[in-house]
Amino acid sequence: MHDEGLYAERALRAGARGYIMKEAAADHLVTAVRKILSGGIYLSEIIASKMIEQLSGVRGKTGATGIENLTDRELEVLALIGEGVATKNIADRLSISARTVEAHRAHIKEKLDFSDGAALVKYAVQWVEGKSNSG
């Protein structure tokens, strides 16, 4: 659910008119499509509640983990770190310099409050594994 909320927000900012969680029942998909085709915006109740909490400054039971503060590029770098991709290869894949990758790593460490690179790598691996196990 955590990742779903993160991606829903980013999708909407990128211009999406709706977001449905992958666990949603088929009837929710039909409802979402109909609402979007009629000019509306569709979000599941859970995602809508989470976004309202964020906008109002109220934190629910889950609270913020810090990952919400990462930019899209930092999130890409985090995912590649978690997949075990080396800095030079990350740079090549994203068409950026290795120094830029290192800058992103430093920002990620700062935003997630990690003291060293090993903690970042451990977190990134667990995050990637969590994403692949939830789908």
C-alpha cells in the first residue's frame, strides 16, 4: 500500500486522471474507467484518504517514511541500487554522469537519514524485494 500511494501521487502529478491499486476488484476498474471517461478523477478510498491526510498535514497510522521526499530520479536511482546495479552502470542506464549518480546517492542518504552507504544499499535491496513480493 505504501508504494501504491507513492506511485499514485506521482502519476497524478504527471497528468494521470486516476489511479487504481493492483489489488482492486474488477468492478472497481469498471467504475474507475467510467468516472475518468466522464471527465472525473478516480482514486481508491484508501489512496484518496492518504492524499487528504498529506494535504491537511495530518498523519495517519503509517506516517511518513521519508521515501515520499525523494524525487522521481532519486527513486529511480534507489531502485537500481536495490537491484545491485553499479554506479557506472546506473549512470549509463540513466544517461547521466557517475558524479550525478553519487550526488543522488548522497541526497537519498540525507533524505532517508542514513549514516553510510551500506545502510542505503540494505534499505534499497529490501525496498526492491518488497516491491517485487507485493505484486
